[in-house]
Amino acid sequence: MATFLYKLGRFAFRRRRYVLLIWVALLALAGVGAATAPSAPTDNFTVPGTEAQHAFDLLHERFPGSNADGATARMVFKAPGGQKITAGPNKAAVERVVEELKHTPQKATVADPFSGGGDAVSKDGTTAYASVSYTAKSTEITDATHTAIEKAAKDGRAAGLTVETGGTALQATPETGNSEVIGIGIAAVVLMITFSSLVAAGLPLLTAIMGVGIGIASITALASTLGLSATSSTLASMIGLAVGIDYALFIVSRHRHELMEGRDGEDAAGRAVGTAGSAVVFAGLTVLIALAGLAVVNIPMLTKMGLAAAATVAIAVLIALTLIPALLGFAGPKVLTRKVRKGRAAATDKPNMGTRWARMVVRRRVPFLLAGVVALGLAAIPMSKMELGLPDDGSQPVSTTQRRAYDMLSDGFGPGFNGPLMIVVDAAHSDHPKAAADKVKSTIASFPDVKTVHEPAFNKAGDTATLTVVPASKPSSTTTEDLVHVIRGHSADFTSATGAKVLVTGTTAMNIDVSQTLNDALLPYLALVVGLAFLLLMIVFRSVLVPLKAALGFLLSVLAALGAVVAVFQWGWLSGLLGVEQTGPIMSMMPIFMIGVVFGLAMDYEVFLVTRMREAYVHGETPGQAVVTGFTHGARVVSAAAVIMISVFAGFIGSSEAMIKMMGFGLAIAVAFDAFIVRMTIVPAVLALLGRSAWWLPRWLDRALPNVDVEGEQLRKNLAASAEHDDADADAPEPVRV
């Protein structure tokens, strides 16, 4: 591996113009493809294999043209204090607004609150709502429709009513603000401090931006073909930018080191790619495994997000191995500081901060190990109280009209009104479909925690009916979840009594099914990702205990990070400082998503830092000395890489989208925990405690595993042998000519 990458680095350095031209051409090609591609498809959230999804699919089949996945809006009206909404002037004002809604673009149906038996008017007569369905999905609602809805609400307020609007039709496109710009700005400052050279600092930024540009443009170009939504590009941008800067940073740093050892530019680039590049390849592979492994969860949207991000990471690896050495060829000695170039850099035997830190940790290994584990354990405590769910209008900030509409409906119609259950009665094999639906209605009405069961609504064929069940409890409560399980538990009884199949769906039921799907997939996903990465790290480090320590350290950091997410986004700690306007349940996909991404990123630092330790140990240093040597050469660069990655992720905390904000915070705090507590404190302490046994590998396993030479030992032997051969040729006497 190292020898091949050495040759690749030298080739890219030597043929730098062609390499640069190829990457620029790829960027241009991807840009043209993105510019000419049709718009990206909308997010189609499906969870195959769940009852809620099966019911939705059945509704599409039996109720054609019903726009089951179309956007909806619910305009809520409340009369002035002490008045009834049904009073003459108030009722007339509501009817005028409803008539206005009937003329909004993309409208499918509008339900008048005063028709249909008065179900849309609260018992106290103060609140009413009008339901509107649309022909387009929520992400396809146009600005004209948004404006028409807002104008109708404004006209209602002008008549003296309190009017608020909820539903998916007002769902806004997430805004990340200047997230990437903030991250890149901080990264530039960190790189300048690390390298003290404008050229060296600019290379990682330039290549990372180019890599993300190619990745995002390719996603956009292939979106309609592969079914990738706009959401996929956000995650790809976030991770691609972070790893792109980090991978380039490690290779540039190693190239500078080789130059200062007195090697010429081409040889230095080859050695940098052969050694640091090997670590980049294996670090990238762990990230790819973690992201592609999200397919195990069997949620298509999550799978596509993972694969899109994985593709961007693969591009970052290829750029680091080829474009970076090519650009180093253009830069020449300018990647070094001015003092070094002019020979004015003062030689010093004073140990750097990484060396001093490593010596202190190795000397006091037990206290540092205990302190790191206890600190992460305390941070993980809030995770035991984690509540999972999918966002709805109740999780919106109180300043939004969606949240105010949600609260008005809860006050007027009960907490369960915002999370109704949809019961689908498949009576295709029933002799008496209407009687079957009535039986289901009367039985469910007798269950605890059921407030209202609406009359069955049949399709044109008369073989399928839907019933709306309003629970007495709020959507996210365990009581409502128990009700879903009770109804599903009676499904067999309904079938035996009526011949009809009964399915439970709706947003609340879908949330429950999603949480269950994610919980069921967690252990298989962990086994797959950790198992493959464990095998990969065994190959890299020729050790059993080092990969085991890496996996356990990852679990500590991800549990602590999830605890911090709960503390901020569920409990509200520091919510004002971080701009979290509304606390609530943690996004259902967050834990498994964080496990995947954080595991891949955590292994980056493990590979980069421990590879230098392994390199020193292979060259004959004692285990304790090897730890210090690894920190001497790697701590500054790994710290800079971690700060850059934290900055990139933290920039996304400014997003208006709750999930993006949560992802940005979660990943930033996870990298901080993993880089500075696990890799910088716990890892050296554990390796110092283990001593030589840290690098133990059974002989049979040593023979079975391929030797990829990630530390470049074989490469050095080959180069040394080549140098000796050249010296021998130079010293050989000239042949005597006759």
C-alpha cells in the first residue's frame, strides 16, 4: 500500500499539470450536469416493512387521486374574549376567509368548519378550524400559495379574530445561513496558526472546497436519476468539507516534515502520500463503512443521505492522494515558513506541547484514565432520559404561527387532537364492509384514552374505509403509544369477527413505527460497522487490543455526545446561547445517525495518531517512548484537524432546520469529546498501561491478515535499498576501455 501510494504521489507531483487539469475538468463537468439537471425530487419519507407504511400504500391504491401525500393546512380561528366563533359577525368573517382559501393556488379541497356536523368547532364555541388539502407535496408548495395562505390569515385578523395556521403547507425550506462560510473562516485561521504559511494553509481549503463542489454538483446532477433529495447534499457538504480539510492537512503536514528533513520536492511528496496517505485511505474507509452501513436501517431517506455523504468522502480521499501532491509541486518550497526557507529557523531541543502532554499522561496514566472516563460518563447521564420522536408543529418555536395554531387546537379540542390516528379498514374480503367498519368504530370507541372516533369514510369501490381516532393524550405520550399497540393487538379479533383487516397509520403511528425500526436496527448496525472497522484496524495496527480500545473509546464519546444533545435540545440547557427556541423529543434518526458518522470520524483520529506511535514502535522504541513520539509528531496536527472539524460542524448550528441544528451540535461536541478526551487522554493512558501487550497479535492471525504497511516500514526498506544500490553504482570503477 505505502509503496503504491509513494509512486502515486511522485507521479502526481511530476505530472501536476495533467492532474490539475483532470480535476478542474471533473469540476466543470459536474457543474454543467448540475446546471442542466432537472430539479431534485422531494423528500419521500417511507419506512418499508412497517404497518403505517403498508396502510399508506393501501390508501394510494384504494383511494386514487386522494392526495394522501399532498400538503395540508389547518387555519385556526378564535373569537375575541367572551365571544363565540359562531356569533354572526365572527362566523361571517370565518366564512369569508374560507371562501378566500378556496381560490388559493394548488388547492384540492377546503372543509368549511361550520358544515359536517360542527366537528370543527370546539365545545365551548370559541375556536374553529378550516382544513385545506393541496395537490402538491409540502416541498412543492409555491411561494404564490404561501402568500395566499398568509393573506387569508391576515384578512381574518383584520376582522378581529385570532387566526393562526398550521400544517405541512407552510413548511419552509431549511436555511443553513452562512454555515459553510463560518466553518471555512475558522478553518483558515487554524491552518494559518498551524502552518505559519499562507500557501500551506490555503491548499487544504482549496482542495476541500473543490471536493465538496464536485460532490454536491454530482449529487444535484444525478438527483432525479438516483432519487437523491436536496437533504442529501446538506449532510454531504457538512462531512465532505470537514474530512476534505483534515485529509489534506495531514498530507501537507507530512510533506513539510519531509522537506525539512532535506528531501527534494518529488521525493517528499511521494513519502507524504505513502505514509500519511496510507492513513488517509484507511481513515476514509472507516468513514465509508459507517455511512454506507446506514443502509442496514432500511429507511430509504437515511440510506440515500449516507451514500451521498460516503461518495463525497471518497472524492475527498482521491483528491488528497492526487491533487494535493500536484499542488505541492506548484507550491514548491513556499509551503514552508519564510524563516525555514531562508535558513533562519532556530533549532531547538525544547519539547513541544504535544510531547510535554504525552509525557505527563504516560507518567500519571491511571489518574488521567479515570478522569477521562468519569468526565465522559457524567456527560452521558442525560442520555438515560432521552425521548425520541419526529418533529411536528408542536416542536416549532413559540414565535411561529404553526406552533400557535398547534396550541390553540390543543386548548380548544384536547391534547390528542394534534396527533389523530388513521384507521384503515380493508374490507375487500368482508361480506359486509359497512358493518365491519361500524364494528371497528364501536370497538375502538370503547378503548381507554380514546376521545373521539369519526364516522367511517369509504372509497368509491366501497371495499376500504378510513376512520379518524382522536386520542385523549398528546401525540408524544406513552399513553397514545399504548393505544396504538392496543388497536393493533385487536387486529386479529377484527379479522375473525368481520373478515376485514385493520391497520393503524397517520403521523403519530408512523413516528412510533420509525422509532421501533431504528431501535431494531441499532444492534445489527453496530455489529456491522464496528465489526468491519475492527477488522480494518487490526490490519492497520497488527494488534487486537488497539482496535478494541478504539471501539470502546468511540462508545464513550458517542454516549457523552448524545447526553449533551439531550441536555441542550430536550432539557434546554444553554438553549438560549445556541439559539434553540423550542425543546422537545430528540429526532428519532439522531442516535443511529450520530453513531454512524461519529464512529467514522473518531477512527480518523485513531488512525492518524496511533499510526505514528506504531511507526515509532516498529522502529525499536519502547511502548512509552512510542506514545510520546506519536504525540510529538501528530498531536499538533490532530488538534488542528479536530478544531477545524468542530468549527465546520458548529457552523451548522445556525441552521433554521431543527435536525440540521441538532446534527451540527451533536457532531461538533462528539468530535470534541473524542479528539481531546478519548484520543488525546484516554488512548495514551491505556497504551502506557498495556505496554508491549498493546501490540500483541496471535501468530496465526498475523499470518492470516494482509500486511498493508500503513506505517511505511517496507517503503523505507525499499528506498534505503535503492539508495544503497545507487551509491554502489556511483562508487564502482569505470570499466577499462581497450
